[in-house]
Amino acid sequence: MKTYVLSFDLNEDYDQSEIFETLNSLGELKQALSYTWFLRSDQTAKEIRDQLAKRMAPDERVVVMRSSSPAAWRNLMCDNKWVLENLSNK
């Protein structure tokens, strides 16, 4: 599995529950910041983006990036141990 960093610009006027249901179906999901998530998945970045795009409003944005080392962070919302174990190219 690969770890991806996903960042969103979501429109609060739309129901976003389908976006997060889709995210959860794609692999192991951890919230890093308000609109930034880590996702462990066997899918490619393009496949992840395409799945999410089906659930997003036309004016919403997402970027999907494969994680790599080195990385640095402060006060993430998810467990620091999980990030240390999963946010590197293994």
C-alpha cells in the first residue's frame, strides 16, 4: 500500500458526506488537518482523484499526492505514531 496526502477546498453549501464515504472506501484514512487527510491505498493518485471527483461539486477542488520522506509536521489531528509509520516511502 502507498500513503497519499489529500487536500481539499470544499464548498460548505454542498453535502460532503458522499466524499467522505468514498474516502473511507478507498483504504485506511486519517485526518491530518481540517481539510487534509492521509490515505493508505492500493490505488493510484489518479484513480483516487477520479473516484472523489464523481462525488464533488463542480467548484470543489482536491489534490492527491503520494507521500515521501523527509516530512515534518506539528500538531496533527491524527496519531503521531501512525504518521511516523506510514508517511514515508517504504
